[in-house]
Amino acid sequence: MRGVGWLAALLALSSGCVLPRAPLADLHPVVWAEAGQLGLYTCRWPDRAELIVEPGVGGAPAERASLEQAVRAWDGARLGVRLRLARAGERGAIRVRFVEGPLGRERGAPGAGRTRADCRRSPAGGLALERAEVEVARRVGPDWRGDFRPLEAEERLGVVVHELGHALGHPGHVKRADGALVAAPEAMRRLGRLVASGHPLEEPALERLYALPNGTQLGGSAVDAWRTEVLDAFLPIAARLGLAGPWLRSGDGSARIFWRSEAGEELGLRVPRLPELRRDPAGLLLLPDAALRAWLERQGGS
């Protein structure tokens, strides 16, 4: 019945209760749109995967210690995947490096961490994460005085744990008081203290994500045919010229569908207004990025 949802919410608020949110309500899905159809999907690492976490070069001992603690914490979580640090000379599917910072975000003020997780789409339409890159800032700010400060030890640990949560396949921030995917700075300190004390790491949103089949559809619908025309036209070009891909990536405000050239250049389409697409799939837009436009011009002139 119409109205039941808002009435239940009103009664819950009047009684002092808070209705629980769906565990994946805050996840930013990856996007695939073809032949007048839009799909919004989950994408995570395969079941029982062993994920090797590769530290960046030149990290300080304290930074390495934070990464080791964060990897152990996620390795003990109930997700069905294992994590371990890379051995000497070993490459990892998840790469973590510490940078001076602060780090720009797609939406909002500069932050302490940033993660890019790339989801590979198979020819049959299957989805799975293939690699992730994590950056953690050594300094954050500016504050109200315009000053920057170094991350404290517990805060740094919390940020590493938080960003590894994104690298595991949840690119959104949950709206809860605490947890590994809460974005507030004070939540990072609490998370760091929790992990440093050896407390088991629990994150219901990620547990729910890994309980579902990889590539679960969260939304989407049929859309006007013109809205997918640019991708429909590019698919045979990418196949004919042997471009690697496609990969899918989602962020706070937008998603990407992209391929890689032989030189490693990312060539793709941006999907703006990602949060709104779950509510209104009919607003889909696929916008070729500057690299793809320049590449197409070079191909047309050759």
C-alpha cells in the first residue's frame, strides 16, 4: 500500500526508534548500459580469493605497521576472502601507498584517503573486481585556520582500514554511528582504536555484499535508445581494435566504463549523477571523456 513506508518511519521517529537501512542502500553500484538497457550492479572480489596487498615504496615503519594491522583485521572478517601482505618482490591486486596529501575527492572537501577499484566485465557479462589502488594521505586539512596537520597513529590506522573496505567492493559510505565505512574523521579514530585493540572487525554492508552473488543487479531499467547509443557504437570499435576491457568503476558522484589502449591510457565514458540513477534510471547519460574523444579523433585522422 502506498504510504506505509513513510507512516512506519513517522511512527518510528515519534517513538524514538530508528528504522534500519538496507545494508547496501549506501553502495554506489557499477554501471553497464547497452542497447537501451541500464543495469546497476554490485562488484566484489571472487569467492575464496586470496588478495595480496602490495605496499608502496618508501613508506615509513609506522605506516607499514598500520597497513599490517589493517590487513590482519580484514583477513579476519567474515567475507569469505583472505588478505595478506605481499612478500618481497611480489605484486598485489590491491596496492596501497602513502602520499603527502590531502587528497581531492569527487564530492566534498579534500580527505585522508582515496580508492579506485576496477571491476572487469567478461564477454558473458560476469563481473568481478580485478585490481584496486589505495592512497592514504600523511596530512589532512585545511582546518578553519587554513592549517594542515599530520594524521595521528589511530586515525591513520582507521583510514587504512576504511579505504581497504572500499577496495573490497563497497565504494559508498554507510550512514551509521560507527563502522568501517563511516566517513567522519572521529569515526576513523574510533575505528583505529578498535582495530589496534584487536577487536574483530565487523561491517554489515560488506558482509551483505559478499553474501550476495557477484554482479547482483541493484537497479536499472529500459531507457530511451539514444541514451546508450554512444556505447553501442563504441563496442564494435573497441573489439575490432583490440582494446583491453571493459572495466567499470564507481565513485561518490559518478561512474565510469572504460577500456585501456596498448599504451595503458584509459579511454572511457563517464556516467554522471550516479546516486540519482538508483531512483531515476531514465536520467542516464554516457559522456565520452577527453581521452576517448582525443583517441577517436586520432583514429579518424589515421
